[in-house]
Amino acid sequence: MASGKQETKRINLALQGGGAHGAFTWGVLDRLLEDESLEIAAISGTSAGAMNGAALKAGWAKNGREGARAELDWFWSQMGAVEEHGFWTWFMAGIPMPGSREIGRALEYSMAGQVADMLSVVTTPYALGPFYRNPLRPIVERFDFGAVCGAGGPDLFVCATKVRDGKIRVFEGEELTVEALLASACLPTLFTAVEFHDPKSDRMEAFWDGGYSGNPALFPLFRPDLPDDVLIVSINPLERAELPMMPAQIQNRINEISFNSSLLRELRAIEYVQRLLDDGRISSNEKKRVLVHMIAEDSVMQHLSMATKMFPNGYLLTSLKAAGRASAERFLAEHREALNDHSTVDLREMFG
């Protein structure tokens, strides 16, 4: 744990979505919350990132940092219970604990994984009619939304995609409801669209997963009263060296590229503004100099796939939490002094 003598560093967090892979972010947050010299001013999250942000906010109101850590533990224990009696428990019976590579391959080529892929093409959740249920709803409904919407702890921004026009919708403050969180995590191949009256458009709107339009949105974090630093927790690999050739591998890479595209566009825009500032073509009074940092573990995530996002097995979740904690520990050891001073992601190099 960080010494109380360390200089306080004030940061924003940008939390990507990615189903069960969001347990990696759970581990990152668990480590960051241990460090009392880090002040998390605001969080922008999509899908699993939004759930992590809501859990942190709800727990913060109960008991500060420790309350936030406990609420995150509770949330992911509930996610693990979703699959507790499902295929994965049967599949893993009697098998030694594997690494991420083995988990990814096992699920990608499993009967359950193949059936899920096939059903996503030939049918939709609407085919279930009155038997449809969203397994996330009973978990999300147990959050204290007075705390999630309240002033305590970091500001929270939750991203969803409007089905009608494909535009991003960012919910904040009193707009943060059960429906808003479910909308942010609504993959249309798994869940029916989340529909409710949107006060911003003053009409009924249908929403899909926020990853299609902002994974997550960075622009809410550019507010003048918020710190310049944005720490992105990435759970979708930006690069894969191997060319995908099998159907499941191709679909997985399409998913990763799609869910990274909006983030990359915003990072390119930040890089452009940084060049204008460096060249003196605009002043810092006109545009904010955003300091970009990233915690990622592609060496772990590259061995996972769309299939592992859909199966929140307890072993996978705890393994990803441990990986997230270790990555956050390395980031703090290497880059703590850069926070509130300069970026640790070279955007010019990233975009050539």
C-alpha cells in the first residue's frame, strides 16, 4: 500500500467493456483503490466498465475506498454465480486449473461455444418471447442507485448506443438508472434492446451496447474541472500478430476491431490537438492538453476470445482479477511520477 507521504495524484479513469473480461478491470481498480495517494475524480465506462464504475460508486458511499473494493468483490461474485450451474462447471469438472490460453481455446472450440455462435446467426433473443430474461437485471437492481447517482466518490459517465440513429448516449447523475446500466451492456445477439423514455430526446429510445459508439467515451472527461490525466483500462487487444483464419477467430477479431474503433478515433483526435498545442497553433486556453495513460495486458487477453467474454466462470474471473492487479502494480511502479505531469502513451508513435 502506498505511503501517506506520497504526493496526491488526481486522475480520471476510462474503463472499456468486454463482458467477463471486465474482471481484469476489477483487479486494476482493486489495486488503485488501495493507494490513498490516488484520487479518482471521474470514471467513464461502457458495458462491463460501466458496471465496474457503478459498483465502485455504490460501495464508496458505504465505506469509502474499502466499501468500493467490497462492492466490486460482491458484483463479480454475482457474475460468477450466473454461470455457476451452467456448461462451464460441467466442462471443468476434474480438469486441472488451466491458463488463459487453455481457457480461450477450450471455449472457442467447445460444443457450447459452437452452439452459441450458430444461434447468434439463425435466431435472436426475441425468439424467446415471454421466456426471455436478462441475467444481469437482478444483479444490477441490487445496486444502491441513490449512491450511484450521488455526489460521493468519482463522477460517473455511462455510455450506450441509440439503435435509432447509432449515436452515443452518455448518462450521468440522475440519469444513471437500472435501465441505463443494462443499456450500456446490451449486446443485441444476447439481449433484447433496452427501451425506455430518454429525457434528453423526450421520446422512447431503444439502446444497444455502448461499445459500438464509445468504448468508452473519453470526451466527458475533458471537463475543465476534471484533471488532465485519463488512465485507460484496455481489455480488447489493439494488436494481434497472427492472421485469424478460423470462423470463430475471424469473428473475434472483427469484434475487437469494432469495439476499439471509437476509442482509437478519440485518441487520434487527442493526438491532433496535442500537435496543434505543441506547434503553437492553438493555446491551452482553447483546448485542454489531455495526458493519456493505459493499463493493458495483451499477453493475457490475446489468448481469450468472444467465447470467454460470454462465460463468467469463477476461475476465469479470479485469474483476470489477479492479472489486473499485477498490471496496475507495474503501472504504478513505472509511471506514478508521470501522473499529472506528462503522458505515458506516445500517441504520435501509435498513429504513425
